[in-house]
Amino acid sequence: MMQFGGAWLIGTGLLAWLLRNATDPEVQQGMALGLLVLYSISGGVALLGQLSGVLNELGWIVVGVNAFLVLGYSYAPLSRHDVLEVKPRAHQG
């Protein structure tokens, strides 16, 4: 099972890394919404596992990290977009 978890983490990290310089607001909002849903589900599963006793005390770290990410990705869509406007970086060659 952990191989699936590792593949999921690598895929999510690669997706976020490849889209890090996206300037299209629709891409940014879609990515933030997708990650919000992903970490909400992951946090819910981790919380259920923790409350049912499947995980040990260190499982609360996983629950906390997912909660932190859910709060962060929840804040982004609710914030003002003119304040958080991403400006493309000039490439130095």
C-alpha cells in the first residue's frame, strides 16, 4: 500500500512543480481547488484512521499537516486575486 502512497506523493509534487510558473488564473485556481480536494480527502482518511486506532500517536502529525494544507488551499480561493496576482519572472539567460 505504501508504494501507492509514494507514487501519489511523487505525482502530486511533480504536478505542482511543473505548474509552479503558470500565469493563467484559471490554471492557478484549478490547481488550488484540486489540491484542496486532494488534501481534504487525505486529511479525512487520516483522521478516520487516527480515531479508529489504525495509526499510532504519530498519526496526528499526518492529520495536522493535512489540516494545515487544507487551510492554506482554502485561503487562496477566498482571498482577493488582485493582491495575489502572480507576475511572471524574467528569465535570465
